[in-house]
Amino acid sequence: MLNLSLRNEHADDIENIFNLTQLVFLNATHTDHTEHLIVNALRDANQLTISVVAELDRQIIGHVAISPVEISSGAQHWYGLGPISIAPEYQQQGVGKALIQHALQQLQQLNAAGCVVLGDPAYYSKFGFQPHASLILDDVPAEYFQVLAFNQSIPHGTVKYHPAFEVKA
């Protein structure tokens, strides 16, 4: 395991987070390559609830964002995980795992009801995320939209991410 330092972002990290996120998603599939813009738009809208960086030798090699989501039923205190970015040369070395675990712990300390994520079911199930028929994200295959409830109560409804996720390049 790498000797990582995890911490909340500082103002002077913004450019490095932007560049890292842009690099990581540059050639990714299943994306419109705007994740770096999304993180900035969330920050600008004061909707970046959690923004954690992973440092190795004082260099940012990873970042995770968590922001509020709306649920059509009116359920409160739900959040969405992502984007998450790990420098390509440090992927599959536990950086993402450390970031996600750290961010989820912070989210629980905020008394969040739960968290949703859009991503690989095989990966996110390791953190307890599971698809749930009662909570959906429009136009997304159910198995890729997953839920982690902190209080064991999963609401019914449609999830909507902040408008920052609709930003165009």
C-alpha cells in the first residue's frame, strides 16, 4: 500500500484537481469528458459537500467529490459520490479505495442518510453499494446505479444530480 495522505481540498489545490480530473477522464468511455468542469461547477455553486485529495510525496494523485442529490419523494440528506479521479500510474493500488472510504466516513459524520453512485457494480459493491429497485436514475441501466444507506432506510423515487452535472464542454 502506498503511504498516502488524505485531506480535504485547499484553495490552492483547485488547479491540480482540475488538471488531474481532466487527464483521468480524457480517454474514458461512457462519459462526455466534462468531469473536471463538473467539479468546478459544484464548487462554484457551493454544492461540493466533500472534496478529498490523496497526496503522495506532496503531489495530488487522487480526488473524490461528494455532492447533494435530490430525490423525487422528498427524502433528505442523500448524496452522490463522484467524480473520482486517480492518476493513471497509481490506479489499482488502493488510492480509490482509500479515498472512497475516507469520504464515506466524512459523509456519515455529517449525518447523511445515504449515498448513491453511478459506476461499475463489481467495484462499488466492495463498499456496500447495491442497486435498489426503489431508487432510480433516469436513462441508466439499474445495475450501474447503486445505493448505500447509512440508516437502513432506502427511499422510493427518482434521483436527480445537481445541474452542475449537465455542464457542457
